[in-house]
Amino acid sequence: GAGVSQTPSNKVTEKGKYVELRCDPISGHTALYWYRQSLGQGPEFLIYFQGTGAADDSGLPNDRFFAVRPEGSVSTLKIQRTERGDSAVYLCASSSQVPGELFFGEGSRLTVL
Amino acid sequence: AQKVTQAQTEISVVEKEDVTLDCVYETRDTTYYLFWYKQPPSGELVFLIRRNSFDEQNEISGRYSWNFQKSTSSFNFTITASQVVDSAVYFCALTSSGSARQLTFGSGTQLTVLP
């Protein structure tokens, strides 16, 4: 499809495990964002890429969280030693201009047991 | 620091009623952008509008209209003649020149339109 694609849509893992969440942005969009949304809350900014580089990672909560975008297209959010508090929906968005309309994916729901 | 406040957690109206969703923002920057997004039950956030801080003209798009008032730091959203399909969570958001492209969201307003 032409929209932002995120996989997996659902991920259940155990405390302490490592997880990877993938985002495939709209083709040609140079800006890519990761947000985290907890139940009943608005999305919270995690990290922003312009091309291959992380232009702003100030929203990453701690060093267990890391994201890459090696070729300036697909991005992977990596979470080490997961904790129950990491449970949330992780949203990816892309944009062709900054600041501009962000196109969001449907999110990856992470549940840490 | 920037902040967006949506004081209305939940609103319920009957179909065909008009409804206004409130948004109040805080920022120290003089250049900023305001957004509204809709999040239906499917979960995907859908862009509705973007306004910059230098354009205070109100905007109308079909049944949707937006009232931007810098004097009260508000960017309210009105749906006229609401429909059941308007039921969703609506988020107001802000980004500014000093925020390094971060979009700060409010906590959202759950709108339920009853038939």
C-alpha cells in the first residue's frame, strides 16, 4: 500500500526480552518519527530522523531504547531488557516536509508481561 | 517547553448537534504550528488541519471549522451537524521553531456521536 506500514501490529513479550518494531514510511518521505501512545493519552515523541540520521532523539526514555534508519527509508525501533512500563502502542509517522502533515501508521501494540 | 491542554476528556452528543472541541496551548516561541488529528477506533491518526502562528484566519472545510485566537492561545475545533462517523478521539498538537520538530500532543477528547 501507499501508507506507512508498521510491523508487527501486535507483540507480546516477557519482561527482560529484546524487541524490534519496524516502520516502512511512505516512499520519498525523508522525515520519520517514532511516538509512543499509552492508553488514554496522546502520543509522546520519541525520536525524529531526517534521512539516515537521528536529528532529535531527546524523547527516548532511557538507553534501553534505540532506533536506526540505515538507508534513509525503513526504520527499526529497538527495545532492550523490556519492562512492563514499556507496554504501549508505538506509532511511526513520516512526512515530506518539516513541519508538515505527518502520516501515521496503525501502530505496533507492545505488551510486556 | 511547550504544552497542549484539552480539558474535555469525553463529549457525547446526539447526531446533527454541533460540537466544539477546545484546545489551549503554551509556547514561548513566536513561530509555531498547530494541528488537529482524528484517531478513529482503528487507531490510525488522520491529519485534519495545520495552521501557522502568523495566520489567524478561521478556516472552514465542509462540516469542520477551526477558530484560532492567539490572544487566548486557543485553537478550537467545531463540527457542525455531527454524524455517527465523527465518533473518534481528537488530538490537538503543537510544534514550534524551538522544539526541534517535535509534535507535542494534547491528551485528546473522546467524541461520541449517538444516533
